[in-house]
Amino acid sequence: MNRVVHKLFWNWDKEEEWLNEMSAKGLALADCSFCRYVFEETPPGEYIYRFEMLDDDAASPAGRKDIQRIKQTGCELIAAHEKWVYFRKKAADGPFTLHPNHPSQVTHNKKVRAQHSQLAAWELIVGLIIVIYALLFAKSPELRITIMALGALPIILGGVFISLMIRTTYKISKLKREMLMQ
């Protein structure tokens, strides 16, 4: 029997960790979309889950080529959303990692940080445009406040993406320090 869980993640590490915890409980990810995860019952710990952020959209020729390259490691593609792809591999087949060394982990985190940077910029721009519109064109104070409140939402979301950028930058710095110590 399938179980559907609605959950929002801002942190891909936490999402991956949660999916592996669900697998340990006997719930294997069968499909997912934005904030929606479909699980099927399996023996506990049957699968290990990993994510990858591709350079190109998963549906593009380059994205499909990258997915095929990753699948050659023996893992199974579960879902793909734009540049993000979800893979799983049977735990009985041994450890499963898509980024086995520090340089590949740094590269992956730089891609994630770049996406957060783009999203932060767009959200802040949209929010500022809405606020400026409210200040310049709203006729009544009530309308101005309402429109400005709407503009605050993307600005807040932009702040969330900035905090994710900072967190990822710290992670990259830590990985680079660890590389130097090796």
C-alpha cells in the first residue's frame, strides 16, 4: 500500500537524510514532486537514497546523458525535477555515494549555491518591484499596505535563499579545509 507524505524541505541534505530514515522504517520512495512524496512498503533499510543536481535540466539531452552515466553505477532513477534527480540503490549492494571525494562534493555544493543565489536574486527583485509599485501607484493607504505585504513575502523568501547560500558557502569552506589537511 502506498503512503503519501506532504513535506517541504529547504535543505537538500536534510531531505536526503529523511528519505533514508523513511527507508530504514520500511518506506521506500516510489515517486515525488514538489512537497509530495509517495512511499511504498518494503523491508526496512532496503534502499539508500542520493540526490544529484545536474548541470542541465534532466529532460535535456545533456541531462539525460548525465542520468544515464549515473545509472551505470547500478542505481535507479526515482524522480527528476528540473536539475534535481533522485536516485536509489539497494543497500545490500554496499555503500552508495554520488560524491565519493571532497572535490566532487565541493563541485556539487557550488552548483547548489549558484541555484540558491539565482533564486534569492529573483525573489528579492520581484519583492522590491511589488513594494516600489505599492509606494508609487497605490491610491489608498489600505491598498498600499496590502500590496507591500504581498511584496514582503518574496523578500522574505529571498532572505531564506540567502541563508541557504551562506550555509552552503560554509560547507564548501569546510570541505576545502578538509582537502588541505589530507
